[in-house]
Amino acid sequence: MNVSYKPLALGVLAAFTLQAPVWAQDAVGTDAPAAISKFESADVFELEYADSPAVSPDGKTVLYVRRSNDIMTDGTRSNIWMAAADGSDHRPLLSGTKSYRSPVWSPDGKRIAYLSNEHGKTQLYVRWMDTGQTALVTNLQSSPSGITWSPDGSQIAFTMSVKEKGKPLNVKMPAKPKGADWSPAVTYVSKARYQADGRGILEPAYTHVFIVPADGGTARQLTDGNYNHRGPISFTADGSEIIVSANRSDNWEYEQRESNLYAFGLEGGMREITNAPGAEYGATVSPDGKYIAYLKMDDQKLAYRNKYLHVMKLDGSDDRNLSADIDNSLEALTWDDKSKGLYYQMTVRGVAQVGYADLSGKHRPVAYGLGGTTLGRPYESGTYSAAGGTVAFTKGTPHRPADLYVARGGKAMPRQLTSLNEDALGHKTLGDVQEIIYNSSIDGEEIQGWYMTPPDYDPSKKYPTILEIHGGPHLSYGPHFSAEMQRFAAEGYVVFYDNHRGSTSYGERFALLLQNKYSSEYDFADHMSGLDALIEKGIADADQLYITGGSAGGIASAYAIGLTDRFRAAAVAKPVINWISKVLTADSYLGQIPFQFPGMPWDNVEHYWKRSPLSLVGNVTTPTLLITGEADRRTPISETEQFYQALKLRKVDTLMVRVPESPHGIAGRPSRLIAKVENILAWFEKYK
């Protein structure tokens, strides 16, 4: 495989790009004989991946969540499996048709806590690892999350939603006669954040921290007030306090990037640890009890900000930024066992990795190539766990979703512990992924992209080519497994995707190149320059170009066909068409308006309109398929309907595909992922 790998100038990040790219290290399935079958739509139901590893305190055993698609329920099962860190003794721990997830080891390694819906609602369970005996610890009305053991293992803390008491109006309705059939009672909306994609209209509620004896009993609420308290939860070393992040301002609904760290005593009392402008969150106390590590993001009114690793003393003094020289966002902090430094996760040029920082701010890479936990499109992803000198992480390839890997000793090559998809994919010929780096025609900005070639690719031929644009726009793709793109490739298409300006994992400057101009001729040029590079290489057929993308990628696709007629057909998924209407109907308005736009829509109509694909609809001649979930509250289907009606008025060939009951994630269930891809393929085939 011919790979060009040229890191951007990102300071300390350069140290993390010295290893060969993951897709060059592992090319499972690329040497299969030509007669082997291609990836088919039904294969989506056979896919599995490893997620949420949890290393035992002694570093010898790894638990992980094995996620499997289920053709009978059209969902994804979550079971807990385990393996020794040396790769032996791989077996199920909690397996069945119910959900078992979020395993957390007790401090002594003798028990695990986990969540399951085995008996109906999701509850907290504890399992003794030596005997397999399991206790149902809670009987809650809402689902717990963020489970955390106390240092002595006697208690477990978790977060849970608590409904607000009372109603905004004291209304006296007449008594309903016995047997009368009245309309449902009215519901009230009084909060600024009143809806959420996938959940609909929200009943006023707040996230609070609870604690329960590990042997079972009554859960006790530790936090109070009409505020949301966010995990992860971290106990102080003596177990007397828990530390969480919260915005306890009366104006919290309008302060999307403001939160502080608070300590709540198990016997009562609260202390504020941080109060700087911006968000402080993700706190974790060092094992020796001396320090708190946390993540910090400033409050500037910009669409993207880096997240930095800070360390301070337990009382909030002596605060230090340990990643000030890294132009990137860090996340998922984990102390080492001796309190000398921390592991963290970071994505560099579309690929996630685990790094380590000591308390002097010196960084080194630990594991590379995390990903493979998003089956549909090749987004950055992956998780890790570290304890007892062992780092377990989920890693995929362009040809496989995530498997479980372990790194031990710092210098040894990581060991692959699972091969979850050989039965489903080992006999398939899959598309190969190649990297391409080029310069945007609009200003010379360097852009990284990839292209997937069809199985049995013939370099002497030119191929119909699909441009697929990622969402966000402040996200990133990478050389990861993608069921959607493998289906496109299996039908004979080259699939091109890039991390255009605005994408993350390339530093703050690059991410902000689209500030106040998404979508625009700038990101459009980034995409078209990549296509032109593939045409120049003799890979893409200039007369058979197609375009698609979802969410922010749907916006970019709709905008692009207003700027060019080079595409034979477009498939626009869950787009924003009119920014003025979108921001005042969607669930994201509180965060989107102040950070992505120069002001309120009624004060900046011209700017909002210029960014709207609807402003260019008079230019569109490209046949366009539109596909959106009917329950989408992130990019409401009314946006799709506006574009559909506008195209119909112009007599442009268009088809609207409505996904019943689906929120923004129209590929969130296996059959929906299949329906999305197969409808796009059928539309493109119509215009070949």
C-alpha cells in the first residue's frame, strides 16, 4: 500500500506520528482471492465490536463490552466478556439477550459493578468474581450512570436524573365525569432547554449524584438544587468527599461553556474548588490523594476550543496546565498507580491514541490506532483503560471494526486479544483505503483525505466516485472501518472522504478556519480539490461524480450542488437548509447561536442567509435525494421539507425519504443503516 503520511506542524503532536499509520500495519483480508464475496447489506447484522475495556487493579485481567447487532430485535446487544492480559482465557462473563454494560472493578479487584436491564429498568449490580454470585444493588425509577466505587469498596456513587417538583401554573380544571373520553392533558414548556434529539420534549429534571452501599440498600442523594452535576465522579482518597463538575449559576441554561469543580461531603457540605471562566470538568483525584487532574476549556465565543489537561492540589492551589504545548484536545484522564502522571486519549490526524504525561508536563505515546466503535461511517472513536501497568484499548482497521488490544511494559508491541469479525468478514473481499494529501485550490491549505477502492480494483480503469462529507463540522474521519463506505465500494464506486478545514485533530487554527462560514466556498474547495486530485491520478471518472453527507455533511452537500453542476446526483442526509429557521426550531440553539454565528438571527439575517443552502437553490440542477428522520430534533425534518419543496418548484428531480420514528441518528439501528445506504445506492444507480 502506498501511503503518504505527512504530519502538520503541531508541536508536541509530532512525537505521536512517528509510528506507521494503523492501516499500513494491519491489512487483514486484503490478500484474499478474487472469488471471495463482497460486503453485502445483510452483513451489517453480523458485525460486532469491542468497547469500554476495564483493566483489573493488578493489570492481569481485562473486561470489555462486546456489542453485537441482532437481526431479530434490530438493535445492538451489549454483553460483558473477559480475557487475561496475556491473551488467554477469553470467555463470556455476563451474556444473553439482555444488556450488560459499564463494568467497573472494585478497588481490591474482587468484585465488579455493572449496569443491566436484566429485570426490566436499568439497575446497578455487583458481581463477586471468585464465585460468580451477583447482587441487585438498586431499585431505581430512572437509569443510573457513571458508577464509581469508593476507595474502601464499601459504597458506589452514580449520577441519576431527578424530576423537578411542581408545575408552572396552578390551573383548576373541572372534574372529568366517570367514563368520559377527554383529550390528553396539556404539557408545559418553561425551560430554555426543553427538547433533546432522541428524547423529544423534556420533562424538567436535573442530574444529581447518589451513593448506595455496595451490598445493596437505599440510594442517598448527595447533591442538591436545580442544577446538573456531571461525572465522572471521583472520590477523595479518604472517601469523605466526591468531586464532580457543575454550573450552579442561576443563569446556567445560557452558559453552555461554564462549569466548575465542586466537592460534596458524604456527611454533608459543599466546597467550590474552581471558579475560572470556562469549563472545568472530567476531574480525577490521584491515588495518593494529593492532586486533582481535570480538563479545562476557555469560554471564548468560538465554535471550537482546545481542551487542556490541568493538575492542581486538592484545595485548588498550584494549578498547572500540563498540555499547554499541545495544540489539540485531550480527554479521558486516568492516573497511574503511583500518582506520578496520567494517561489520556487524543486524536491526531483522524486517528485516536493514548498518551501519558508526567507531572512535569513531559508527554509520550502509549498506544496508537484506537477506533472502530462507530460502524456506519469512519469517525474517530475508541476507548481505553489503564491499571497495574496494563493499557487495554479498542482498535480497528479499514477492514475490521474494533477488537480488544493490550499494551504492557511500554516498549512491547500491543497484543491483539480478540478477532470478533473473522467469521463475518474473513471470507469477504473488502475495499482498501489509501491516504491522499493535497492542497486546497482556494488558498493552498493542506488537506488530508482518504479514498476507498472497490474490491478487485483495477488501476488501469477510472471509477465512478462518491464524495462523502463528515458531520460536525468539528469532527474528523480517519482510516477506520465503515459499513456504509464498504457497501458503496462493493457496488463498484471509489469513495473519497476528507478532513476539510474545520475538522478536529489538526489543531485549533485549522478547526477555526470555518468560523462564521459554514458551509461556504472554502470547505467546498477543499472537497473539490481532492476530487480533482483523484481525477488527475486517473482514479476517479470526472463524468461520474456523486456527492453525499449527513448532518453538517448534509449541509455541505446541499451547499455544493448550489455552487456546481459537476455531480450526476446528490444524496443529502439530515441537512440544515435555512439557518434562520433551523436555530429557532432545533434542540441545539443555546450552544449554536452564540458560538457559531456573529449574533442573533434577527440581527444578522444576511449572514444566516448566506450560510444557508436555500440561498443557492436557484442554481441547483443536480437530481437530489433527501433523507431525514421524522423525529429529528437536531436538524428537524422541516429543513428537509423546505429544500424538497423548493426543488419541486424548480422542477429539479428530487425524492424525499422519511425515516419513521428516527431521531438525528438515522443509522442508529442496523436496518436503518441498511436503508440509508441502499436508498443512496439506488438513487445514484438511477443516474449512472
